[in-house]
Amino acid sequence: MSATKSRSTPSYSTAGGESGDIGRDELFHILRNQRRRFALHHLKRRDEPVDVGTLATQVAAWENEIAVEEVTSDQRRRVYNALQQTHVPGLEESGIVHVDRREVALTSRAEDLDIYLEVVPGRDIPWSEYYLALGSASLAALVAVGLNIGPFAGVPGIAVGMFVTVAFLVSACANYYHQHESLIGASERPPELRE
């Protein structure tokens, strides 16, 4: 009697199904693989379904940091096999993509991915710490003006209030721009390949 092993695809689905929100653990599971992130990035950049072969070529180019035209057949084949056998079926099971023949398209559930991609790179200061420091410095300046301490004794409170308001507004704009650029599909290249 011979035992046969059945090939199984990893499961990413949640109890909520396609119409429910994607849970945090499921999203981290989906996004932990660079090849899946690259595939999702390319799909978000397109407004139409993408052939798995075309998707594999683009992902292989990003993985090898070369132009699409320079991708070899071996590089493409390795990515194609992984996408076809594992990643695309898993993403389809999770409801992130829909596959019709060899054409892959994002579903409305893919919008849930944006929230989790605004992650702070290792070399940056987290925005929460930046805002904490800015708020603390602003409070200290306002207290110093209110108590007429040192160089703040002659500064009108309205001037400090305007400075604080402008500082927070400029910071919020910078924060918005930085996080928007870190989203999958927001720029030509995936966030982790930009310098």
C-alpha cells in the first residue's frame, strides 16, 4: 500500500470570507513574503487583469534588480512556478485576487493591504516618536512664554501658537507624503527597492 502526499496550498483565508475585513495576522502572513509583495505591487499599479507570465517577468526583474528586458528564462520560470503553484492560489483563497484562466486581478479586499504597509524602515524615526518630541517641545515653549522665562519673556503667546501650528501642519504634510509613498502600488518600484 503506497501513501501519496497531496500538495496543499497555504491557507490565508479568514472566517469573514471575501466580504469581511482581513485580520492583522492574515495580512502579516500574506505580506511577509517579498515575492507576494512584489506581485501585489504590480497588480495595484495596473487597472486591468495581468497574465501570470507577465506578472512573473516583472517580479523576477524586481527580485534581481534588473530591467524587465534582461530577465532570463530561468529567472522567469522560477518566479512563474512559485506564483502559479503557491502565491496566486493562496492570494485567491484569501480573496485578495481573482483568477480567470491565467489572468490575475485584485479584488476589493486588496484595499485592506494599505493600512499595514506604512511601516517605519529601520533607519527612520517612527512618526509617533517625532510627534511626541514636537508636542513636548511645543508645550515647553508655551509654558516658558506663559511664565516669562528666559528668552521667551518678550515673545507674544500668539507667535508661539502660530509657530507650533505651522510646525504641526508641515510635519503632518511630510508624514502623509512619506506614508503614501510607502504603500504598495503608490510608485513605479516597490517600497523596499526605493532608496
